[in-house]
Amino acid sequence: MRASDRTTLITPGKVYKALGKSADCGGCMPLFLATMRSNPNLEVPMELRNLRCGSTQEKRECKATVKLSTI
């Protein structure tokens, strides 16, 4: 995956798809993610890091709030 596109983000879904497998119950996902995180070949490229504006803990108004009727 990295050889074909240097800037691609390698996700568990892409790996499973490439292997022709699926995560049936998700029980293996913590081990799978830990293995991916420890592999230096699967790191996020430097130019794709910190692309979000502001912090990830910023407070935003919830768009799913109940609106009161004026009727």
C-alpha cells in the first residue's frame, strides 16, 4: 500500500480488504491496532499530521439539540 501511494493512510479496513478478510467480532482489533501502531512502516506521513484546525478537544455546540417549538 505504501509503495503504491506514499501519502496514503493505512487503516485496518484497508489491510483487511487487501487480505480478503474481515473483522467478524472485533475481538482481535486491539491487538491488530497495537501491532499497526508499533510498525514504523505504517506511521502517518509527516505531511499528513496535524491537519486539523485548532485542538481536537474544542467545544462546539451540539447540532442534535432539541429545538423548542414557538407554537
